[in-house]
Amino acid sequence: MKKHLPAILTGAGLLILWQIIAMCINAAYILPSPTQIAVKIWELRDPLFTVHTPATMLVTLLGLLISVVLGVGLAVIMEKFETVERALYPVIVTTQTIPVTAIAPLFVLWLGYGIWSKVLVSVLITFFPITISLHDGLKSTKRENEELLRTMGMSSAAIFIKLKFPAALPSFFSAIKMAIPLSILGAAMGEWLGAQSGLGYFSKRMMTQLDGAGVFAPVVVLAVCAMLVVAVISAIERKLITWRKEI
Amino acid sequence: MPLVQFTDVTFGYKEDDYLLLENLSFAVQKNDIITVIGASGCGKSTLFRLMTCLEKEYKGSISINGKSPENASGTAAFMPQKDLLMPWRNILKNVTLPLEVLPISKSERIGIAKEALSKVGLSDCEKKRPSELSGGMRQRVSFARTLVQLWQGRELLLLDEPFSALDSLTRISMQDWLIGQVNDLNATVMMVTHDVEEAMLIGNKIFLLTGRPVKEISIIDVSGIKCRDDLYLPQSVKLKNQLVSAFLTENADKAERSGV
């Protein structure tokens, strides 16, 4: 608790400042106060938590799963085959220069208003940090470690399983922690551009009604969801990787 | 038949524009305990890299137990300069690592590793992580990891400056410990070292590498030196001074060659 005290105090200070400014402006459609947002979340709890949050979380989960499979696959292949690395690495970097918000409407055109257009936005944003971080992690093993295992008679596959993969786990967890907020952001962004449910869609609908607190309410829910999932992943990481500082 | 036979071996690293070894020939007989000394960068560790097939592009012939290094992968057990213990494995699992490529059951692997840890006096550290051990203890774990390979039929023990990263007091105690271990092993041992006293104390023969490229190896019999006290005998002191002087001359030549 003592460790988190500076962050809690800073957060509380900012909320108080926000409350004061909002009260001074006194126009909830421009800047709702934190208390107004909290009240709005409570009022809208039914649609927010039973319809829209599960819809966004489904897109996030699917996006994250596909990104992990794609990212891990690409990282492993690029680590194994230098030619593939030289061919794919610039392409992967180029995908990140594409303005997703600009092309996301195309995804709606191609895949419709269902969840897959949003999943695609989420994947496009999320797979990059997973691929690059894991690839760097796999590449980071020292040559002398690899050579020692070779003198023991280990094959390349055994070296991957016993050395490279465990050594890359800290990078993998860092990538996942980075990818979760991005995945949620991607899902919400997709929903904002065209959807029938989800927190992004809900936020946009509140916007058309000039309901400032209603716009913020799903944003707060999104942020809390991201923090909770990252906290769970961090707890798993702490349990699994007790040796991070020793490599 | 010698266990290791180099015949006219010529080798240089691709990235270097000079040769390290040129037409080098030597033999290591079974049960020899050889210490290899020479100036930094003269090619001592490269000999091990050639023997363990980590370097394959050389001219000449290398024979390990009558086979080429490519076909002799089960002959040498290698202990590197750094312990290279895996931080995500506990001590016991670090020692079982080389056994995991062998067709033996998990319980057998654990049994062998426990015996090796007992041999190096670390039975009570099985469940600890490498970070919980001192430098000397980590080196002993590294030795246990090498030892299990010898117990599984490898005949040649290659030690690449195993104590160079330790402080002087720990090194002295580890040297005395290693002498006991090596004498018990009944294996052929080659150990690279920078320390002349260590070379005299541990080896029965010293291979002195000089020149660049190394064209021949001077072989010095030190089988008369059995314990640390023998290092202070007049003939040992004389030999040590000769070796140190050879080292200094070599280093001066090397500095001249590199323009320092």
C-alpha cells in the first residue's frame, strides 16, 4: 500500500482539480465532473455492464488471442529464419504507419457491422508490440549459452524450448501488458466507427445526445477494465517469472 | 591411440584477417591432465571450440577418440568460463539439463543430479535458485553439470578458465577442491587458464601456446607438483619464473604487433 501511495495521492489530487474546474465551468456537456460521471455510471449500470462491456471485452479477447497467436508465430519464424526476418520485419513495421482510424471504415465495408471488423482493428494495433518484443526477447539469448547447450548435444528445437523460450518470457509478458490496453483501445475504436453494441458505440451514442457524463462513463469503464486485466497479468508474471533481473 | 589428436590444423576466425593456429599438431593421451596457458587471444579457448565442433571450418585433421569432432559429440564435457546457469531453473534442474537429451527417465536424471550435487558438496542447495548462491558455489554447480556428462560416458573434460571470475581466496580454495575432484574422476582433462600457478598445480603437463599464429605447443611436465607446497620448491619457482617470463615476452610481442 505504501508503495502505491504516491500514485494514489497524485490520482486523488488530479480528480479534485478536475472536480473544481468542472464545477467552475458548470456545463456538464463540455466537462462533466468526476462525481457526475460516477453517478452516470451508476444510472447506466445495466446497459453498460450487461450489454456493452461484455461486447467490447469479447472483441478485445478475440483480438488479443489472434494477436498473440500471430505475434508469437511471426516472432518464432523470424528468429528461426533470417531470410524471413529480412522479408517480414519491414512489412510489419510498415503496418504500424497505416492510420488505423482512416482505414477502419473499410473493415466495416469488408466485414460488416459484426464483431470481426472490430477484431481486425484490434489485431492490427496489437500484434505489432507482441511480435517485436518477443522477437527481441528470442534474439537476446547469449551465444555462449546456446553453444553450451550444443556441446551437450541439444538440437535447435531443444535449445529453443529449454533456453530461448524461457529467456524470452519476460519480454512476452511486457508485450502482453502493452498489448492489453491497445487491444481494448482498438476494440473501442472499431466500435466508435461502426457497431451495434460495445463501449465505443455507447460512447458515440451519448455524444450525439450531448451527454458529456455519458461519453465519459464508458471511457472510465474501459480504463478500469484495462487496469484490472493488466493487474491480473502482472500477478501471473510475478508468480511465473521470479528471475527477471538475473538475465 | 591418443584421445585427442590435432594434425596440421590451421584455423582463423572469419572476421579476423589473421590466423590463430597454423599447421598445429599435438596429442592428448587418455588420462592426461593438461593445463593450457598462453597470452590472451592466442587461441587457447579456440582449441576447445574446435574440439566441441563449435568451429567447423579449419584445415588439417582433428580426431577425438578416433572420430572427427562432428561425429564425436558425445565425447567431451565442457565447462565454460562463466557458470551460465539458467536463472529460471533451480540448482537441481540446472544439473539435470545435460541429461535431458539422453534416453533416461526423469527419476534417473534426478538421482544422477543429486549424486553430482552431493559430490560437489551442495546437496542442501537443490531447490535454491542460482542467484542465491555465491560465485564459488555457482562454479561448483557448473562443475556438477559437467560431471554428470562424464558419468554418462563422456571421456574428455574441457575446463575453460573455470575460476577466472572468482576472487583470489575463493579461487585458491576452488583450485584445491578441483585437484581432488580431477584425481577422483579418472578422466582426461584439459583446462585453459591464465594463472601460471594454477596451471602448474592442477596439470600433469602444461601446454604452452606461443606465437601468432601458434605453430607448435611447448609441453612441460609438471607431474612432480602434487600439492600447493610443491609450488615453493626451488625447481617449481624456477619453472614459474620461466613461464611468467615467456608470458611477458609474448604479451610484449603481441602489443608490438597490434601497435600498442
